[in-house]
Amino acid sequence: MIKKIVTQYKKLFLIAYSGGVDSTVLLHKMLKIKEKDPQIKIRAIHINHNLHSSSKKWEKHCTEICQKYDIPLIIKKIRIVLKGNIEEKLRIKRYNTIYNNLLDDEILLTGHHLNDQCETLILSLKRGSGPTGLSGMSSESFLGKKKIVRPFLQKTKKELEKWAYKNNLKWIEDFSNTNISYDRNFVRHKLIPILEQRWPFFLKNCFRTTVICCEETKLKNMFLKEKIQNFINFNESLNIKNFRNMKKEMCKALIRYWISLKNIKMPSYRIIECIYKEIVCSKEDANPKIIINKNEVRRYKKSLYFIKTQKSIKDTFLFWHDTNKKLLLPNNLGYLTRNNKGFTIPIPKKNELINIRFQFEGKILILGREKRRKIKKIWQEYNIPPWFRNQIPLLFYNDFFISAIGLFVIKEENFNKEKKIKENWKISWISKVKLNNENFFAFY
């Protein structure tokens, strides 16, 4: 497998080197290949988790081995808050650190083996995962935009240890791996030995299961990739207009695939079920939401939106004392600036305080209209989703509501009956939030 990788890919490799037997075998196998092909460039990276009293000793061991074989070694120390799912936090931190040290043309090699794959499969079963989760680790996948290869996925731990002993290799033993309070260690030391004793080919069959699930997932995704094009709107929302006329299973598959395009950790089956039942199947006048980490799935006008959860700013006041300078808006909403290309608005009087707010209730009369309407109806007319209405900068002079920047202006007589204002100025709202020709907000 390693020889195939070397011939198939480029000549730059970064080895995830913990100092344990798996990564040690990987390192030495690559060195043997390098002896025959000197053009191969090998680097290693060691992540010190700072969780064990022997962490510095392990770091020193890896440094000495790499110096012995003239392998450039990157040492990175990471720390996490020791609460919640420590294993998951460490994995995320570790891979982010490795990714940031990968060169553009470099391929990451890890020592994951068949036992690791089986452990991953069992843990996925514990979580109630579907075929995607049961696919386990792929021998080749991507870490961000960079390639990660696991050449030992069809080799057992015993096979790697046998090769290590045969070649008189030295490695470290992480005794924290025997702590069965961690789920993976419990599976490794308590479950798998019993299963192997009963069924000697259990590990091999686990691998076959992951391969089958992976193939099924790929086929399903090929189908969904083509199918979903009929449901994705211009602003990346999901059109659910016809979902009630479709099979529930198809609707949930489309929702799951749509969320997979957002580059987040896939939510559980239960969350997908909740999105279908509580959002897709809810009443038309309902305003439900499902929270996924720091994001929300919301519905508006027969479409699902995937948005980042924003801090409430409806009670925020911003005074714009110097209009020659940009006014920075909260929640990454961009800024306001005075220029010749912006939204035309009546200019304030000298003694009026220009201020920006993000909330208004009541009826308003906007320019070009003859009747007052509730602002809620105006938002609906402009197709502004409920969750975004308190994110739009509202311009006030003193306590008079003047304009929703980029959308509408209040009719002059509504706030200045004594003297009509003839002078105007222009304000631009520079933001990633854009309006298209149909006055429908797009979220970028």
C-alpha cells in the first residue's frame, strides 16, 4: 500500500508521528522506500497533548529518532479545556494543528490500522450512526483541501507489532491508552479481545462492512448530488415546496445532503428527523428553528435556511457623529459609509443626532405609498426573513425613524411637517448581505 502511494502521488509526505508502534512502523517503512528513491521528501510532526507526565519524554524520543535518520520534525504543543468530550476536542485540535503545518503539495500519512477502523465502527454503532458513520475511515480522504492517506487500514495491530519486533524498532507506550474510562480504550481493551476470541475473523469482517457502507454512501451521494440541483435556490437555501408530496425518506436524505454541503460535522439522525418533523411539517405560519452547534436551520416561505446563530442586537444604539468616517456595524454586518453611490436619504438638520438602531415596532408610511402599514408587513413584502429583521441597520434622526438602509425611506411628512427637506445625501451599507433584483436577501 505504501509503495502504491509513493508511485501514485507526489514526493512530499508529512508523517503524523506520535512515537507509538503504529507511526513508528510507518516512519521506518517510508525510510526504506526513500533508500530506493532518494527524491522522496519526508517530514514528521509530533503533537504534544500536555496531558501526561511523560509527554516531554515522548517528545524527546521522537526528536532523537528523527535526528538519527535526518528527518525534519515539527513539534507542536496543544492544550484544551478538560471538560466534555476530551477525545473529540483533542482530535479536532490535533488535526487543525497538523493542517496548518502541511505544505500545499504535501500528503499527510497516518498509522491508523484495522483495529482503529473496527473501534471506529463500534463507536459509530453506539451513537446510532447510519451508513455514512459506519463507513469508518477512508484509506484516502481530504483534510480540508489537502490529502490524507492511511496505508495500514487493512493491517491489524498485531501485524504492525510483529514487523516492529522483527526490525528491532524502538517506540513508546502511552499508558493512558489503557484508561478504559475513555470509550475508545474500553472498546479496544474490553470488547475487541472478546469478539476476536469468539470470531477470529471479526476485524476483517468489520473492514468489509465499512467498505460496503462506504460504497453505498458514495452511490447515494452520487444520486443526491444530481437530485438536489432541483431543490437548491440561488441563495443556497433548500426549496421544500414539494416535500409534502414526496416520500419522507427522500426528504430527509435531501436535507442531510444539503447540510453536508455546509462543511460542518454532520448532525445526528435524530436532528435530521427533528428538522423534518418540526420545520418541514410544521404549520405555514410557524417560525421554528433547530440549533446545530453554532448554526440554525430555519424556514421561510417554503425554503430552509442554514444560518449562523447571531447575537441579538435589537437593543443596540450606534451614534454616527462624524459621517465622514465609516460606521462599523456589529455581528459582522459590515459598515455604513457616506458616498455618491449609496441609498438616497433626506439629509438631517445640524442639531439632529444621527443614530442607528436595529428594532422598530408599529406602523410606518414609506416613500411612494399612501397608507401606513405595520413594519412586519413591510418586512414580509421585501421578503426579509424574521431572524434577519433585527440585523438591518435602521437610520434615525433623534427619535425619528428615517430609513431601513438599502430598502426603504420613511415619507418626509411623517417626521417633518413644519419644513420639507429638499437636500439629500447618500449612504451605502457595505456588507456580505446582498439584495438581488427581486429584493430577496441572499446570505453569503
